Amino acid sequence: MKRIGFITKNRVLAQSLATLIKNNLDLPFEPYVFQKFEQAAIDVEVFEIDVAVVETIAEDPEGSGAITSLCSELRKTSPNCQILLLVNQENRNSRDEAMKAINEKSADDYIFLDTSLDYLMAKLLTL
């Protein structure tokens, strides 16, 4: 069973995704919710998370590089953890941060926030 860590300050999003996974016994996932970005790397390491799903817009609306830093820290503390970014396609800073993280290989993949739940779950199954 894959351990999925949702790293977001959006409580509604995180709880909804975790509930969806818990209520769908066909999904081989165990969800965790981490809402403190400054502690996320430690949490991912302690809980041995297989896939970290990081929402980019909540932490880095100004394009300060916080997401790239978080991904780099996750990569150092948990090198076997796959990192999937949830990106707001309307926010240029968010898109730029995601592409930077992908190019630097500090994140593995990204999807846009307006993607369907089916696509998100399929993506999580492939990571």
C-alpha cells in the first residue's frame, strides 16, 4: 500500500482527497495530511511517505522559491519519495516554480488543479 502525503494549507482539499481515498477500498493508498510546510520534510521522512503531493499556490503565491526549496529538502530527507506538484494553471509564478522544480529534478511530475480526480488517482497509481 502506497503512503500518500498531501502537503497543502488548503484543509478542504486535503480532507476531501483523504476521505475519497479512505472511502474507496479499490485504491491502494494510505493518505496523510501535512499542513505545515516548514515541517513537511520531517513528516514525510518519519511517516515513510511514498508519494508527496505538494500544492504550489498555497505556499508560494509570490514566486519566492519556497516550493523549489521544499522539494529539494524532501529529496534530501526522503530520496525514494516521489514528488507530485499540484499547480494552479492560472498563476504564472506557480507554473514557473513547478517547471523549475521539474527541471532541477527536485520534483517528479506535476498536474494542474483543474484536472479530474480520476486523472489525479491514475497519476498517483503510476508513481
